[in-house]
Amino acid sequence: MEIQNLQDMGEGVPVFDQTLKNHGLSLKRGKTITCQVNLGLLCNQACKHCHLSAGPGRKELMDLNTIHQVIEFQKKIKCEVVDITGGAPEMNPHLSVLIEEMATVSKTLMLRSNLSALYDAKDKVLLDLLVKHRVNIVSSLPSLNLAQTDAQRGEGIFDKSIEAFKLLNEMGYGKRGTGLVLDLVSNPTGAFMPPDQAIAEKRFYRFLKDKWGIVFNQLFTFANMPLGRFETWLKNKGNYEVYLNSLWKGFNPCTVEALMCRHLISISWDGYLYDCDFNQAAQLPKGNLRTHVSDLTSLGFENQEIAVGNHCYACTAGSGFT
Ligand code: SF4
């Protein structure tokens, strides 16, 4: 069994590719359904678990020229879903342009929001645009506990997140019959596995509804990626190897078929292609080649090998991240 650079990879953990082979599996792209656009690494929060090390001090933002190149790409590839992420995408001044243009060429638009950025922006034009184009909101909240959330995301973030939930509900988001989808993703507040998704969904739903009357559609849980700021934190605490080992031991071969990278193309803030957002943090470009969205000669990605690293164990542990 191949063991790579133990210091970097976690002591005794086989490289991910080898684990796939040991199970008679490989990871290849299928039909591309989702085009994920990262609008930049600037964020109002500096969460401890952030795999992209996004934060208030980051300067990387997708510029208008690249946004137009991404729109042209989507016109050619015609993905069903356009998934807008960051950092905090609300902090990119060209977000509205992207939404308006993408709405004309995409079936479904999604905006990933940490909630507090949406609350801070207090941008009525943006909020109206989200409703007008029925943009699905994928919000994030790690915990129902104020102290745990603020410890991971920054002081005052829990309260702002609750206010943003209320605002979105007032606009019809998360409410039955409106068609305005408000989903929630939750990741652990430390170096441990996420709880069972169905159980966590019930717990979050009951708590938020009972305490504030807040409703949402679905909740998704995922394991923290051992990349970026979370990787640094794990190493500083001496927990990196233990965490990677626990992800590897939880490897579930049944998750591989449904991994999101099989059907997603991820575009970085500067316009380069990746198989997923996590590979941006790991600096693993699609096909291990740095290809700019404006330089593509072919859109035929199907059956291409997906670039993998040991962070992929976070997607395949337990019920996986699909
Ligand atoms: S990190 Fe996850 S989504 Fe990305 S390539 Fe690895 S398995 Fe696929």
C-alpha cells in the first residue's frame, strides 16, 4: 500500500487514490450539471473551519471582465444549476450583474450565504433580485449554540444569522408554497464527525421554529475539510493526523458514485477551472492543468479523471458529502 509524505498526509493514511483502487473504484466526471462560481475570498467572517482561509483581509475578488467570461462559458456549457459562492459573495460588487445575466441562461440559481453577510449588506436591491429570480439560498450555521457559533465564526455572528433568517422568512424564503428555497448547511464546530443529517435536521428545525418561528427547507451536514484555516488549526493543536485517520477509517465506498465533483465544475475568483471548491484550496486544478475559463477549447469533460487528494476523505466519510 502506497504511503505518501506522512507529515503532510496524516501518519499511516494511504493516499486517497490508493484507497479508491483498493475498493476497485475510480473517480471520473459524469455529465456536468452544476457550474459553481467563486466570487472571491473576501468575507466578513474569518471562520476557524474555512477551507479557503477567506476573511476580511483578503483582496481576491472576481472582476467584471472574468464575470462576463464566466457568463459566456455558461452560455456554451448550459449547466442546469449555477451555484454562487465565496468568501461572502454578497461582498463582490458585481454579484447583481452575475445574477441578472445568469438568470437568463440557467434553470436554477443558488447563492451560498453565511447569513451575517446578507444581514450586514442590508441591500434591498439584492434581496429583491434574489426573490425576482427565485435564487435558492444555501445558508450556513454550525451550531444552535450562540457561544459555539461565535467561537467558530466571530462575536455577534449567531445573533446576526438569526436576524437574517427572520428577514429571509419575511420575504417568503423557506415557507411552503412560495417556491423560495432556504436550505441550511451545518458543519461541526471542531475536529469531529458531523451528526446524522436527518436527526440534525429535526433538531435544528424544532429549535429554530420553537424559539424564533424560523423555518427552512432542508438541512445538510458535512465534515470539515482538512484544508486552509482548519488544516492550520488542526496542526497547531496537534490533531491533524488523528483527524485525517478518523476520516480515512470512516471511508464509505458507497459515497463515491454520488460525489458532487462528478457533476460540478468549479471556477475560481480568477477564472480557473477545478473539479470542486475544495480542490481550489488544495491547489489541484481540473485535470491537473491550469485552464482559464476563457481558454477552453473543448467542453467535453465527461469521463475525465477527477483530481483527488487526501482531503477527499472528508467527502467520503460516513454518509459522505455529495
Ligand atoms: S474534495 Fe470531494 S468533491 Fe472535491 S474532488 Fe475530492 S471527493 Fe470530489
